[in-house]
Amino acid sequence: MLNWAFIRALLKIASNEWGSLKNAPPPRQSRIKWLTKEQAHALIDNAVDYLKPVITFALATGLRRSNILELEWSQVDLARKVAWINPDQSKNFRAISVSLNDTACQIIHDQMGRHSQYVFVREKKLKGITDMIPMRTDTNKAFKSAMRKAGIEGFRFHDLRHTWASWLIQSGVPLSALQEMGGWERLNGMLIYPLHTCKSTVKISMGYSGFMSQIWHARKLYKMKLTVTPCFNWWVVQDSNL
């Protein structure tokens, strides 16, 4: 099956970065899909206090918003630095093990004692009494306010997951490992990540036949001159004209 997301991303690289394609199709969207480290810090700094740890935890783990806000203490083991998402809470209906780095562990540690069931809660005052309540997963008001103050446009909370994945790819994490870490069922939907985070060289970890099929279509449909070089478990794609 032809992966159009792969082809579109490859065309964008060829036109904007390699300069080897004169008539690239217009981009489907200009919305920001991932943040730089500077933008992420600005977003956190401009968020309300109860949202700061949620955003930081999302960037540290790549978890979806519902998985973060519905995370319970029974799903966390700080001694082993791991959390887990139950099958009925995941998009693919399978359990996901989440490795917690130092940042994620510190965030969870800071939430201790705030609520008996949920890890992330917020304060709510009612008739002069302050109580801790779970956060709603369907509200974006506070997040949009933080974006506006940070000067970020066209970004969604779910794009924090894209940001997490992009940062890992830029640091050299193979897609096969990222697939397991992020709980993706298939690699197909992940091919966009290395293409929008690299410059003149694209590294993709996937099956040879499936990958070469995408390259063949790119060469045939758009007359792109691409070279493909195996490198351990990566396929390195470069413009032959460079």
C-alpha cells in the first residue's frame, strides 16, 4: 500500500531542503506539529500552575492527554521508574508500559499527597472550601491561554506527543524502539517523524520491501533521484544530486 504521508513528507524535504524538486505540491497544512526546546519551555512558563506538571509530563513520556489526566496511583511504581496504561485506556486496547525518566519521576513525586486516587488534580474552591478534583480531558481553555502567552499558534495538546517523538528521533532513537515506547500498533503512521526532523539525510527503520516500495513510488511519480543506503537497522535516504 502506498503511504501518502511518507510521499508528502519526502516531497517537502526534496523541495525545501534539498532543492531538487521545482514543482512540489502545495503543503497540506502550515500548523506547527512539534515544538523546539525553547518553545516548550515558553509554553510551560506561561501555563497556569496546575497545568505546568501535566505539560512537562507529556513531553517526558509522550502519553496522550487522557492517559495522563486519568493516571491513578495504582498505575505507578516509582521504585522501578515505570507506569502503565491499562488495555481499556489505550487507543489500541493493549497495555502500555511507560518508562519514567528523572523528569517524569520528579513530576509524579511532586504530586504525592494531593489526591488519594488520581496523580494529576487541580484545586477547586466551593463555598470557601478548597478541594482537589480530577482534571477534565475535554477542556482546552488553560492550554490555549498558555499557547497565546508563549506566542505559539496552531498547536494542540496531542502535538506534545509528536514533540516527544520528534525529540527522541533527533537524538537517534530507532523507530522500532519508539514504536514500543509510544504504544503504536504499526510503523506506517510514524514515518512522518524522521522526515520532518531531519535535513538532507533521512533515517528510517522498517522492513526492506515496504520501504523500497515507497521509494520506488517517489522516484516514479515525481522523478526524484534518491539513493538508499543500508546502515545497521536504518535505511538512509539521500538526494543523489547533492
